[in-house]
Amino acid sequence: MTTVRIAASLAAAISLLERSPKTGAPSDTMFDMMVADYKKALQEWRVAEANCGATCEWWNDGEMWESSCGVAYVFNSDGPEDNGHRFCHKCGKPIAIGETPK
Ligand SMILES: [Zn+2]
């Protein structure tokens, strides 16, 4: 997967920079800024990757459908699947039909 290779490259670049003598860099300030930029990019990628596969869980609570992100929704008949709802209108994640909490 391309994104995994990108993350591995970023992690390797950070590790290399952190292990390099600072005298080899243009300045301590620039060195620190480069490390900080790489770390920020890697963290942003990790957050995006973590959210990528996530779903919003919906369950039927009697008349109402509720979701893990706080949606309370009523269909005239049936549920999300039968009404063509594939994505949550609040959080935008794909809907996963879950068990009604006891
Ligand atoms: Zn949602």
C-alpha cells in the first residue's frame, strides 16, 4: 500500500534526522523545524489512516435509529439499508448496522 510506504519513509527520515549530528544541518533552528515538520506530517497521516477505515454504527432503538456519533433518525419504513443510506449524514462515515445496546 502506497500510504504505508509514505509513512515508513517519513518515520525513517525523522529517525535519520534525530540521529544526525546537528553540526551537519544548516542551523539548529532549521534542523528542529525540519524534524517538527516531518513529525507533524507523520502524525497527520496516522490520524487520516485511523479514520479511513472507521464506520459509524447505527442501531434500531424501537421507532428510532441512533448512531455512535449521536444521530437520532426516523425512517418512514424499514432502516438505513432499505432506504439507500450508505453514509452517515452527520459524521460522513460509512454506516455499519450494529446491535441495539441493552
Ligand atoms: Zn455518524
